[in-house]
Amino acid sequence: MKNILIFIYMFLSVVSLYGTLFLKQEEIFKLKNWYGVIANTLATIILFLVNLLPENFIVIKIIITSLFTIFIICFFILALITLIVAKHRVEFNKDYIIILGCGIKDDGSLRRILKDRVNKAIEFYKNQLENTGKKAIIIPSGGQGKAEIISEAEAIKRYLLANGIEEEQIILEDKSTNTIQNLKYSKKIIENLSGSEKNVVFITSEYHLIRSIIFANKVGLKAECLGSQTKWYFLINALLRELGGMCFIALRCNENIKK
């Protein structure tokens, strides 16, 4: 069992490294994109060293091995649930489409992950219009980071306009700084415009769906979700980061909601 666990973490380390090296040059040097590599490599080393401990350390060996086993089980459960949720088909009856921001380039253009989300929103918007004739209001959500020349919402809006979305169908939410605020502030916009009983879908990356659903429930946003596809070589890194982020939900969620 111990050797199998070491092999699993070693395999995840290699795949995480491959996925990180596959990123564009400006993304490779971001520390957050190395979290998966670092975490899996440390886990492999720790488990290997624990395996070398003498038998009189049996209690320590059992505790450490059990913790790493629980984590890897949670990881695969998260991956399975994410896969199931990502296959959910959203009805073409939406009044609002919320796009969750995730950072932009230095020149104000969209990073690949965010561009995938916006393209998914455009695809849904146009498919709904074609199938039902119904125009949805698109809410790009995301504030301006310290190193960003414009807000994420404004960058998304510019991309939407360049791809044929009418300006009157776009309402910006440009104050949020994290996912829970994306959803909370977008919900306020919808309530101010139309009340709470509206059909809403929020769009994010596939790997980010589960945490976003949890946050949407926390802020009382009734909405379906739609995920843009995540490249396979980035998925393990992304899911590991999501699992780590979800470990802090219980500690920080209530604090963020009150802000």
C-alpha cells in the first residue's frame, strides 16, 4: 500500500511538471502554477522517508500514511464530481450569464483560461439566441488587480464587443477580487435590475466548478453552472489547487460573505 501511494504521488508529480512546462512562458514563472509539482514532490519524498523509519515508529507511519491516503482519495473524488458536473447540460432559458474573471495580461488582454470562459459564454449566448430568440444579459465579473491596467470585467467586455455581442447586453461587475465576491456582487446587480426570480447561469473553468457552486449556495445565488474545458495537461495542477482552496472554505467563507 505504501509503495502504491508513493507511486501515485510520483506519477502526479511528473504529470504536474509536464503540465506546468506546457504553459506559455509568462505563466511558467508564476508560483501558483508550481503548487502541484511542489506538493506532489514533497509528498513523494515524505512518504519515501516515512517508509524508511524503523518499526518502533509505527504510529507515526500509520498517521502520516493515512493523512496522505485521505488526501489522494479526496482528490480523486473531486476529479470525479467535477467530471460529472461538467457534463451537465444547461437549458436555453437564461436571463443572465455571469462570467467569473481570473486575471488578465499586462496589456489588458485575456489570458487563455479567461478567454476560454468568455468564449464559452459567447457560445451559450449565441446558441440560446438561435434556438429561442432570447437575449441574455452578460455580466463580466472581476475587479482590477494591483498589476492590471484595467479591470477584468472591462477586459472581458472589450473581448465580447469584438466578438459581436451588443454593448446594451453587457453590464459590468468590476469591484470583486475573488470568486465569492464575483458571485455575491453579480447577484446584487441582478436583484437590483430584476429581482431574485430570474434564470441565471455562471460560467467558469471546469476545474473551478465545484468551489464556485459551493460559493454560489453560500451567497444565495440560484444559478446553473457551465464550465469551459480545461486542457488535460493543466487539469491535475488546477484540481490540486482547487482542493487546497476548498480546505479553507469553512474557515474563510463566512468572513468573505460579510465583506
